[in-house]
Amino acid sequence: MAKSKYTRARIRAAGRQGKRRGGGRWFAAAMSLIVLFGVVGIVLVRGGSDSSGVSPQPGNPTTGAPGDHWHTALAANICGEWISPPAEFENSAENINVRIGIHTHGDGFIHTHPFTSSEGGTNATFGRFLSYGGWSASEDSLSLWEGTDADPGKTDFSNGDKCPPGTLYAGQAGVVKYSVNCKNQFRNPSDVRLTDGEVIAIGFVPKSADLGVPPNATDTPANDGGNPKAINTSGCRTAGPGASEAATTTTLPVKP
């Protein structure tokens, strides 16, 4: 009888061990699938923000292949006055020892020829240019490189601020506005991806006023080795009073 009990006990123990081993295998398989899906998810997320292969791209020092070299006209209008273009800079305002590939030569153009992939592709934005220069822009605030002739020290503006005395819109509340190729835009200006040959205008004017056509919309950028061509944007050529692309555009004075 004892032997029979012992035999049955061993059989039950063996059955329990088999179940544990089987459960362990299923658990290991499940964990493997979780890890696999996690890795795939990370790859997909990283791939979504990867700018490799998307213009503009830096040159390849290994093969000697040249990178992209773009030019974007830039002008700023404060309360009806087109201020001077930003002064030349080729180093980051945050770290003067860092040479940057999105800069200006003081000619009224953004020069985009990335030195690294971090400046290329979808990372080449108007906001990056502004931050390199030490400025900023959003849907409701603006910080630029200089002010108006009437108040040169006022370079920061927020929606609802009044235009300084002596400006075209003196005493009127203004808002941040910007346009691309003389067409008004309605999102965060810092998110705008830079494009070769386009025209960006940004400014602070009353809600009822248009920025107008930038004075450098048909200029040619400085020759910095990028074979520059004159900007030839149809939107800015046709924009003006009564034009279909900017029916409310008002001609504003240009700062000498």
C-alpha cells in the first residue's frame, strides 16, 4: 500500500513539474514577443523623425559629394516698417564656438547648407535659424534682432502690445503674422521648413493689416559659393492691391 501511495505521489509530482516547464516555455515566448514588438516600435518611432535622405543634406566628406546649398529671402515688418536684415553670423548665439550651417551673411537671406544631419532634412526650419541667432517666434510672440526707427530698443512683441509712437500703426494693438511666398500662414512660424528660393516675411502689425511684399522678394543673395540666383516667386510678383493672391496687401514704407 505504501508503495502504491509512493508511486502515485511520484506520478503527481512529475505531472506538476511538466506543467511548470510548459508554463515557463509559454512565458519565455510571450516575453520574447513583447521585447520584439518593443524594438520594432522604437525603430518605427526613430524612423519617423529620421531626416536622412531628406533635403537639405550636408556634404559627404568620404565621397566628396557636395551637400545642398539653399537660399531663402527673409524680411521683418514691425508696425508698418520693414526693419534692416539681421547682421551676418555663422556661429550659434548660444555657443560662439559652434559653426552652423543655417545662417545669414547680412544680405537679407537665410543661407542653408547643413554641416551635420542635425541641421538637415526636417530639422532645417525657420525656428532653428532664429534660435541660432538668439531670437524666437511663435504664434503669439516675437523676438527680433532690432526694433523700429522710432523705438529701436523694443525688439520683443506679444499679441495685444501697442505699436510704438512714430510708427505707421502707432497706438494700435498688433499681432504676430507671417507669410511664405507672400501668402499668409496661420501656424507656428518656427515650424516652417526652409525651402530653396522662397520668401519668408514675419512681423507685428494690427490684425486688419497685411505684411505686404518684402522689399528683398526679388533680390539675389550674396555669393558664398552656392551659385545664388535671384528670387523669382510668382506669389510675390502678383501680390498687391486687388491681386488674387493677396487682395488686402498694403504697400508699406521700406526702412532705408
